[in-house]
Amino acid sequence: MSRYNAKEVEEKWQSRWDAAGCFSAREDEARENGAREKYYVLEMFPYPSGKIHMGHVRNYTIGDVVARYKRAKGFNVLHPMGWDAFGLPAENAAMERGIHPAEWTYANIATMRAQLKLMGLAIDWDREIATCHPGYYAQQQKLFAAFMKAGIVYRKESSVNWDPVDQTVLANEQVIDGRGWRSNALIERRKLSQWFFRITAFSDALLEGLEGLDRWPEKVRLMQRNWIGRSEGATIRFEIEGREDRLTVFTTRPDTLFGASFCALSPNHPLAAEVAAGDPSAKTFIEECNRLGTSEEAIETAEKKGFDTGLRVRHPFLPDTSLPVYIANFVLMEYGSGAIFGCPAHDQRDLDFARKYALPVVPVVLPADADPENFVVGTEAYTGDGTAFNSGFLDGMGVEAAKRAAIDRLAAAGQGESTIQYRLRDWGISRQRYWGCPIPVIHCPTCGPVPVPEDQLPVVLPDDVTFDAPGNPLARHPSWKQTTCPECGGPAERDTDTMDTFVDSSWYFARFCSPRAEAPMDRKAVDYWLPVDQYIGGVEHAILHLLYARFFTRALAEVGHVGLPEPFAGLFTQGMVCHETYKDPDGKWLFPEEVEKLGDGSARHLETGQPVVLGRSESMSKSKRNVVDPEAIIGTYGADTARWFMLSDSPPERDMEWTDAGVEGAWRFTQRLWRLLTDNLDSLPPKGTAVPGDLGGAALDLRRAVHKTVQAFGDDLEKFRFNRAVARIHEVANTLGGFKPADEAGRAMLRESLELVVRLIGPMMPHLAEEMWQSLGHEGLLANEAWPQVDGALTADEQVTLAVQVNGKKRATVSLPMDAPEDVAQEMALADPAVLRAMDGKAARKVIVVKNRIVNVVV
RNA sequence: GCCCCUGUGGCGGAAUUGGUAGACGCGACAGACUCAAAAUCUGUUUCUCGCAAGGGAGUGCCUGUUCGAGUCAGGCCAGGGGCACCA
């Protein structure tokens, strides 16, 4: 019995693919104007953290199956790889180990590239890019300049999220529960001048664009919808007593205006600042509010607090009524106009506030079955539907009608109009870090911020920087920032901030179309390749990266770099790779290789013999030590086995558990496929032997089974049901294993079957498939073979088994010719002894026959 | 609190979209080969009553629609995820 040597075989085929240039597609004319339809498959590019992990293996295996399958189906496939190479860990390495971020990053890239190559991926390495390479970020700086010119990027003084540990500003999207997404440090508020991308200008477009993304998971679209957070409502401008200016508020409930009992300002509202200027106690109150911070605990425990400014506004519908104006700690400056009107009866926060400050609570929406005389609001606001009452001209209207009527009246009086608000805010991209794309702007004392002219790009990161102190190495570099103003020629300083690394990943998919172009992208190339037909990555990027990339594409379209609004036509979010966790009795995490599993389900420490506490399966992470090194697995079992296991069992969108038993099972199956070939090789007829058309018996059954597998396998791949596709190969292997050819026709059939199976497993286990293909006598690469055609005549069965039910309960099965008439099926069913027994001598009241499926006898 | 998703054997999961529940794999058990082990091969494996032939129950729980429900509807329960002082 010959044993399959994965290591040797895999090396061999990887170098053959390389030599043949199978997957590298240089940027020539032919590549982009071929007769074949294009297909762009892309997996989210990795951050070069050091080594690849199992999550990468899963991600890139899925992508590779798609790439190889589409290639075999005749598509002109683009499947590139690159590195999301800027970011903080490189600077941390510099601080901790005195190694330059560039050196650390490029070393990691080299390691990880070599590891990815071990996987045998059908990747076009000629198009490899790294975002930290000046060839990439120079183009990004051009995009920044173009966006500046188009007004998509702007500078403003703003209160920002300051991460005290990473010493940088974070975008709202990067603050999770009031903590930095990387450092987990409590975020502080600071005032800084920052660069912003005007993503809010695209709010509606980004929202509406989601409708067309029918090959995206509904879950991701929903998350983005919620994140954009569109609310329809009204702007109301209240007259302030004794003043000329007005107080502008936003509300989604203009129908409850008659129930208003106060207005409230955010502590950061300009009017609040004005009040504070003349009132020390207001100032103290505002300071208190700001100290509270935005952490989760702070919000959960914070009481609704307010400060009465003494100002009063006039009610727009009730000339004789005025409302007090408070400064309130629960009003956000960032949303709406930073001011609200409070209707305590129908908003819980307003109610809490009103009870604390003894403000009136007037219900104005009556629930359907409530009595207007007795309806009162106690400690819970009524936020449901109902009919307006206590509301003057709105009385009797439903909520929606009342909203419209209230807005019409406000508009007629010039006191307001209908408004749409978004939760989405502009994207602050300035980061006070070194290892990022320098913002190509020069600050001139006379001309202000001036973009670096294109002929002076790129603004290259200096190499000679120090990491021995916290803060921004660029800012403290002795000479780098000193320059002259491109406009007036006077002395000026460079912007020392770099761009958020999410900018780098917002357009890399476009750069892959023309990775060496002198411009950010070659319009002809992007017009040909974009959109990405299938994007594959983790669901953790459902909001940040995917929303930014969508915004960027629209911005790129606006400045003429691309001609389409959406970058990713299809999105697939794969689940995480999990592993059991282990702790010693002291609660210290243990690595899987430190643990010996015992037969009774318990485990012990391999060295000390101490009992080990088995924890539940969690996503692999260094901190929990439940990681398995892909390189070690590939070294032991080969890439094909690792790939096969990744695709088996768990549906790709779900989390999967990595187990030793599972990999070993995949390994055994790899060997089994190999044996299936080598055990039969000597008896097979030569390549190209035709199978006779008048096949019968077991050989015909085999032919049907195999062709059905070809059909079903292809369907499964199209629908990303890799686990089912794997199961089908197991099934067909079982069938083949049991097939003993009786004659020459049978042997020809066996050859045909083996060849088909080899071609099917090609996308999943490419090395094994090549080796088997070669052993079957083929000279060319399987990678260049077309996908097998399905012969419809061969997938149809002659006989079908129907279930027979009596009163909906299965009692028997009957075998019938395919498409047998219904009365034949009925007759057969009613003649079955088990059916007769179940009918218990009664006559059939009704018989339902579903062709080729089922017979149900009702008695 | 609001929004969304998921509940099927010991485990991962199938189920032609309303038509034979448990494909396939893992694990387990039994057997063959072997001096023995590994590897391999052959069975069995939802639970339950029965020696058997056969029966009964069964897709988180409860109701309903239907000749027929894992699949559809309504109401619960449990787990997971997203957002969260958003006016």
C-alpha cells in the first residue's frame, strides 16, 4: 500500500503552479480584455502580526475554493493578496524591543507570506501590496488631496475621543463601551484640530445602497442600517423670551408638543456656555457633567440631572405658555441640535427628569382602550400608539397624522420643518502616531493648511525616529516637519499626524486592479475588475471596515477614480475558529500541547500530572492559550488535510471547533482517497477509454451516483455549502470503495468515476488532486482543467422510493418507476400489508399522492 | 431597554424549502486481520417496550393551520449577537 506523502507532493505542485504562472495575471491588456467573464474574489487582507493563525487558514481556504472553482468554470479570476501593514503593534514592538516598525513589519510579512504559500493558495502574488510601502501610501496621499479639493475632507476643532494609553485619537466606531478598541483604556474627551472625512454627506446614499446588496448577509446590512441610524422628525425653533435668537431642537415626536413641559440643552451647547459665563453655579454644573465621562458604568448609574438656566421659551402652539430651559446631563451635543424639548408623559428619560424637578406630566397620546378622564402616567412613560388628546388642533388624530399636522403648522408659522437626522457622524482620521500614512498637508502661519502639491508627493515617513517616549515620534522629530509653504514660500510645518489605518483598507481592493499604476488606480483596470464579486472575511468588520470602504468607493466615484457606487457585490462572513480551553488548578491558562486528554473525559498536565480544568470552546486567542499553530498542522498533515478539515462539518458562516480528532479524521480521509486510486491503478484501462453506453447493473448505478454527485457538489459550492459538498465526497468515496468492477466496462466506469472525483476535490485539496490526476496519466495541470459537465440524462433515477403514510404516519415504503402515474402509486400503496394493517379494515376516505414523493392514506 | 439571529442524537451537523427526520463526519461499541499494537476493513449506534416479529415517543415548550409541520402562524422559554441617555 503506498502512503501519500503530503509534504513532498505539496512542495512539488506548488512549484509547478509557480513555474506555469497559473495564477499570476500580469497587468497586460489581454488580462483585462479577455473573452472570459471576470470574477474578482477577495479575502480581507491580513494584518502582519507575526504568524498566520487558524482564522486566516479558514478565511483563505474558503476564498481559495471559490477562486479555483470559478477559474475551472471558465471565469477570468482575480485573486490577490496584500498586507494591512500600518498600525500600532509595530510601534509597540519598537518601544518594547527597540526594533524599527518597518523592519518588524516587513519581517512579519516575509514569515506570513511563506506560511500562506504553504497552503497552496491560487493567489496572484505578482499583485501583492503592503499599505506601509511608499508605493501604496503615496497614492493614498493623492486621494487625500483629491478629497480635500472635492470638500470630502475637512478640518475642524472638535471634542475627540482620546485614548490615554495609545496616546491617540479614536473614531467613534473605535470606542466600545467607552473604551479604546485596542487598548481597552477609558476614553477621555479632548479638544483638538482634526481632519475629518465627510461620511455624513453620504448617509442617505449609504443607507439606500444597502437595499441593492442582495448578496450580503442580512445581519450585516441591518447592523449598518442601525449604525447610520436614520430618524425622521422635525426641527422646532422655540422663541426665547427676552432674546432675539431661537432655541433649535430636533424631535421625532412633534405630535406630543402639547405635552411639553421643559426644554433641555446639552452641557456642551453654546447657549449653555453663555449662561455659564454669567453664572458660576451653571459653570460648576457643566464641569460636573463633563467629568462624568461616557463610560458604560457612568451612563448606567447616572441620574438624570439638570440645571435651571432661568431662560424660558414660548410654546409654539400655546401663546400663553412658556417652558423652562434646563441644562441636562443626558442631552448629547453630537446628536440633533444638542437641545430637546421634554414631553415627560411619552418619553422615559423626560419623565425621570420631570419627576425629579417636579415638572408637569401631561399625557397627550391616549392608548386605544384607555379612558381619557382617568388616563394617567405614573412611573412609566407611554410610548405606544394612540390618539392625540389634550392637544388642541391635534385632538383625535392618530400619531402619524398628528406628526404631520404639527409639522405643517410649525412650517406655516416659520417655526420649524420636517427633518431627517442620522446617528452617523463624520469620520475623524487624524492619529498622533508614527506608523501610518502621513497626512499630506503643510500648515502655514499665513496661508493656513495647504495640501502638499502632487509633484512633492509622497510625503515619506522618516526612518530616524525614536520610540523611547510616549506621544508622536513624528512631532518630536528634530527636522522632519520643518518645510516651506507651497503657496507663499514662507517657513511652515508639516502635519505630523498620520491617517487612521482604516483609511488604508478602505480602497486596497481597488488598488489590486492596477497595483503598480502611477496613479492611485488605473480607470480601465477598475472598470474591468470592480466590483469585487465575492468578498470574504470576519463579521467583526460588519460596521467599521465595510462601511468605510463603501463610503470610500462613493467618494472615489465623486472624484472620478471609479465608476460605481458599491465595492463589494457579494459578501460572505465566515465564523471563528474555536478550541477547547484549559486551566490548571490555579486558574492559569494552558496550551493544548501541555495537556494530555484521558479516556474518561478528564485531562491532566503533561509534565506535572496535575488535573486540568476543561473549559468551554472559545475563539482561539493568545491570551486564552487555546491556539493551534497552522504551520505545525501543515507540517504534520499537509495543507490539503488542514483545508479539508476547515471545510468539513461546520457551515462556513458558523463558528467551528478545532479538534485533534477532527484533523485526524480529515487526514485519514486524505489517505483513503489516495488509496482509492492506488489500489485500483493497475487494473484501470488506459486514459481516454470510453465507457460503453449500454452500461448496466452496478456500473450503471455507480455512473448515476457519481454524476449526481457532480451536480450536487457544484450546487453546494455555488451556495457556500462546503460542509455538504465534503459530505458528498465522503458518500461517493463510500460508493467507490464498495464497487468491484465485473468487466472491462466496469473498469472503464471506475476510471471515469475516479477522474470526476479528482476534479471535484481540486478546489479543496488541490495538491492531492494534482497528484492523483497525474497518476491517472494526465500530463497537463488539473488547475488548468475545466469544471466537469453534468450529463442530465445520467443524474435521473429509474426507480424511486415513495413513503406511504396512513393518517400522516409513515407505515411503509414502495418502490416505483420514476414518474409512475398517481393511480399506480395509490394501488401499490393500498396493497402493502403494513398499510392495510394500519388501516385496520377501514376504507380510505381520501388518498393524497405526491408524485415521486409520498402517498398519504386518510381513513 | 431596543433591534436581530439560533434552538434537531453523546458531539459537529444534513433534510430536495410543507412530503420517508437524523445524510456525512467525529466519538462509542462489537467483529475481522495481527504474537501484539498501529493502520485498515466489516457491522451497530435517536430514545423506549419487546427474545423476536413488531409497536410507542421524538426536532426547546405550548397552541394553531394542514391529508401531512424540523420547516408556516401566534404565544412562551433558553442561548448568542448588535446598538445603547440618539430626543
